[in-house]
Amino acid sequence: MEVEIDEPREFYWRGMGYGMYLRKIGLGKKTRFFLLAIVGLLMVLSVYNIYRVFGEPLMIKKNVPIYSFQHQGKMDYRVQLKPNTILSETYLDSDEVYYSKLVESIDTDFSYRYTADQPAKLKVIYGVVAVVEAPEMWRKEFPLVPETVLEEEGKTISFSRPFSFNLEPYQEYLRKANEQLGVSSREPRVVVRADINVVAESTAGKSSEKLTPSMEIPLASGKFKIGGTLSPEDSGALRAAEMVPNPRLQDRRMRAVLFLGILTVLGAILLLWTEVKEPVPVREADLIWRQYRDRLVKAGKEFSVPDDLVFVPLGSIDDLIKVADEAGKPLIFQDATAPEMKPRCYVLDGLTFYQYTITDFEVVTLQNDMETVFPSGEAVQPARD
């Protein structure tokens, strides 16, 4: 078997008037193939991404608002009290607890405002009703504000309509309903509801929207709080398809090209600056000669040890080196001179000769100038020139 020592490979690069040696990076065959495959796959995906991105149009259709609006309804109220010796106030503000027997009236200010971003012909139809109901049993409507129509042209339309009501008519209706049905209503209440319908006719088209402010008052208890949807608001728009620039298309194209460029450079680095460096099998004799050649004396083919000397076999080159150091004798190396012979190392000390017979086992030289590992597990650093 030929001696094959793994030396670092280098290639020469010249530019700008000077030369420079760059050492290739050694990788295992599978590792290098895996990295190249990953980069290749990413490049294929990147090319597809470039094809897809550059295939997108510069202008796209998009539904954009051509008429936008917002509107809000509101029910503000305060409660007027009957004369009594318990509370000194004449009115109670909103969001308080009220006693049914002390309520004279509920004074309400119903308002509405509609605002758009461009002029239009505006028409608002509204009315207010009080709905007395026992959920899942019965309901009865009582008008509070008759249906009213307002018309204006412009961007805004608004109104404010005050009205008052008291609870006694609704409580009386509840009492009669319970008497006629013979059962007590569960969770009876009165819902004061404003129905608002607004129609806007503009150059962009026609829109119709609804809004329903309301207040809810329980009728079964002696005290209550007013709930409901007192201040609803909403917004909307008429939309139309228009051609607009494709958002961030140029940025996505630049990123796609840049990513492919980075992958190309990375692939070139893997191809040019890396190489396969698998473990190289060599003879142990060659490695010993390489490692200890400064101490070894190479014997010729005619060299032989006299038969009358005491023979001491040793199990490793390290043991033989220890003997040579102790005796102050040189290490003698004799390579195989015939196919049936094995390389040997000797130390002659008087009438005794110590011998280490080098095996024919192959060992592995680790790549990248790393240490050499023998079959016995011993490690030897490679010699430096």
C-alpha cells in the first residue's frame, strides 16, 4: 500500500498586482453534498420566487372607498322626581338608581349626526316608539315621536329632538296584561327605541343606512337603572374598483434578486473554497516514520540482529521510545524487505535487543491536519515541516 499523507490543499489567487494563497476548507463528502443540495434547492425556490414576483403586474385592481361616512345617534336623559320627603333633588342625572314611585317623568334629548367626506343629497327618516314587552310572551308599541323626514344637501345633516315620558301608563298596561292572562310576566320592561334611516345620493352612488339608539327600563322592581344602547355609532363607505400601484412590488423584487445573489455567492464559495477530505488510510509504518523521523535511524536491507542477543518484544512504539530514552540508544527502523516481512523498530542495548513489530493494520488520518489515531487508541500529532 502506498503512503498517502493528507496535506492541506491550497490554490493561488492573483489580483490587484499581488498574489495570495487561500486554503480550501475540508468537508466530509456527505456534509459537502448536503450543503450543496440545500443551497441548490434554495436557489431553485429563489428562481421560482423571482419568476413569480416579476410576473406580478405593476398596477392592480383594488376596491377603494369613493364615498365615506360616519353617523351617531344619542339619547341623553335626566329623571324628574315627584315631590317627596326623601330626596331633596328635583332631577337625577343619568346612570343613577331610580325609584319607580318617585319618577315623575324621564326627560330625553334624542340627537343624531351624519357626516360624509363629500357632498350628497341627504334624507333622514326617524321616529321613536316605546315598546312594552314581556320577552317570549307579548309586546305592545306606544308612539312617542311620530315619523319625521329631514332633507338637506351637503356633507352633514343633524338634528336634536327632545321628548318626555313617564312610566305609569306602561306599568298600568303591564298590570292589565297580567290580569287578563292570569300569569305574571317574567322580566317585563319598556324599551324606548329610535328608528333612524338615512339615505345619501352622491355622484359615487346611493347608500342607505340604519341606526337604532335605545334605552331599556325594567318594570317589575321598585328601583331600576336605565340601560340599553344609548349612543350607537357606525361608519361605512361606497367602494369601487380602481387601478392602483402594486404595493411594495419593487421592494419584493429587489429582495428576491438579492436573496438569489447571496445564494449564488454561497454556492460559489462551497464549490471553490471547499473540498472533500475523507479520512485517508495509511500504513502505521509510514506514520511512525513521519512522526519520529528525527529520532529514527533507517537500517539497510542487509541489517540483521545477531541470534545470540536476548530478544525482548514490546507492544507499542511508545514503550520502545521509553527504552531508548532510558538506555540512551538510538531507535533503529527497518522497513519490510520482503512480502512476508513486517516493518520493525529496534533498540540495541548490550546483549539485549528490544523490538516493536509494526502491524499491517491500516489506521485513519483525520482530515485538516488533525491528530493521527492508531488502532490501539493512541493519538499522534502530525509532524510539521
